Amino acid sequence: MRLKDKVAVITGAGSGIGKAIAHRFADEGAHVVCASISGRSADVAAEIGDAAVPVRADVGDEADVRRMVGTAENTFGRIDILVNNAGFGGGLLPLHEQTTETWDRVHGVNLRGVFFCMKYGIISMRRTGGGSIVNVSSATSLVGWKHHGVYGAAKAGVNQLTRTAALDYADDNIRVNAVCPGTIWTGLVPMSQQWPEPPPGVSRVPGIPMDRWGLSDEIAAAALFLASDEASYVTGALMPVDGGYSVGFSGMGAEKQGRSTD
Ligand SMILES: NC(=O)c1ccc[n+]([C@@H]2O[C@H](COP(=O)([O-])OP(=O)(O)OC[C@H]3O[C@@H](n4cnc5c(N)ncnc54)[C@H](O)[C@@H]3O)[C@@H](O)[C@H]2O)c1
């Protein structure tokens, strides 16, 4: 029960990684506000039961975000944890084929949405003595990632919001960290549908040192650590959870060249 009686707001909680985080946090004793642009967060809140409330909110809409924070405060009295998970990919294309419309949509949710949520979450946390923010960034923000320029730029912006806010609010007892997922299999949801491979256990993932998909629960475990008091001296960290992808190139080892490893 690492989050016993904490109040956590999770955006994009209706599916994938956000859904896994909502369940894991509730299992660890938190009250959870399950926010999403779709009605699916209501299903997740219903699965969790009394410890959860759903909120319909578009994180790219400032008024919606204020309402989301207000709902958390009115329902549970405060916000201890904010997980900024809502986001989407925006198409895998080289830059010259990307459109201004895609740039605006991707950055409107993945970066501006995180800004709105951080802003109003921080205002709330400062009133009640502090808290912990976990931003769901991406391994595409840490290294170049082919055809992910627009999305990776938004997530790199999230990293910089994370580090800067860690400095700005250390005195306010607010820790701010990010988890940077790699290729995470989330089931039949938009993000992982971008990739053609079947789920873990069936497929290997070329180019990933650990040679497999990650799982939503593995991101939830990292988010749990960063959100909890176990990370009480951790702020401004960008934690890759990517099977080693962002560490560096791993394609030319002796075994892969067919040479002896003795
Ligand atoms: N799956 C991966 O491989 C992967 C890798 C790196 C980073 N991520 C990041 O993880 C996060 C979750 O992705 P996922 O894979 O679980 O995808 P997903 O599509 O299952 O989940 C995203 C959720 O965000 C919600 N959402 C989208 N736009 C929203 C908005 N404007 N306001 C509120 N909610 C909105 C969607 O309804 C959905 O429930 C995203 O930020 C994504 O960029 C995912």
C-alpha cells in the first residue's frame, strides 16, 4: 500500500498505459481521478470502484483542465499525485511530409496539455503542501527516432517542463519526474497499432536490446516508484523504461556478426 490515502489524478486513464497506472495506483491504496477525453475512463473508474471517479476532460483545453482539477479537489479535498499520461503519436512520417495541422494537434495535447495540467496541478498542490508529478514522456525524446520528429519534439518539450518545474517547485515540496517509455504493447489501442508486430511472447522487436515489447504494467511500476514516497529524494529525473533502447546502438555485437563471444 505504497500510496495509501493519496489522491492521484491520471490523464488518459481510459486505455493503455493510463489505465494500467490507474489500476496499479488504486491497488496501492490511492484514490484515483480517471480523466480522459473519451468516456472510457468511466469504465476504468467503474472497474476500480469506490476509490475512483471519472472525469471527462480534454487536456488541450484549459477550461477542461481547471474543471478536472476542481473535480479532484471537490471530491477528495486535494491532489497529491498528478500523472500526465494523455497523449498520442501523430503519424510516422518524415518531417517534409508532416502537416502544420498534425504539428498543432500533437503539440496541443502532448505538450500544451501537459503545461495546462502541470500549471493547475501545481497551483492546487502548493495550496495543500506539496505533491508529486509524473509526466509520461517517451524514449523518442531521448534519442533520434526515425519518423517521430513531431512527436519526439513535443515529448522533449515535456522533459524540459519536467526538469524546470523540478527546480521551480523544490521549495514547495513538489517533485516532478518523467518516465520515458519505449515500445510498449498496450493491446488494441491506437499507439501500439502503429506498429505491425503482434504482442509480447509472440514477437521479438529488432533494435531493442532486450528484444521484446514492454508492457503497460512495466510503465505503471515506474510511475508508481516516482509518484510514491520511495522516490522522496528524486526530482527532475527522466527515467527510460525502454528495454535499453535509449542507452545506445546495440546492433553490431560479436554474436550478431556471427563471431565467437569467447
Ligand atoms: N505505447 C507506447 O509504446 C508509448 C511509448 C512512449 C510513450 N507513450 C506515451 O504514453 C502515453 C499513453 O499512451 P498509450 O500507448 O497508453 O496510448 P492510448 O491511446 O491507449 O492512451 C492514451 C489515452 O489518452 C487519451 N487522450 C488522448 N488525447 C487526449 C486529450 N486531448 N485529453 C485527454 N485524454 C486524451 C486517449 O483517450 C487514451 O485513453 C502517451 O502520452 C504516449 O505518448 C506510449
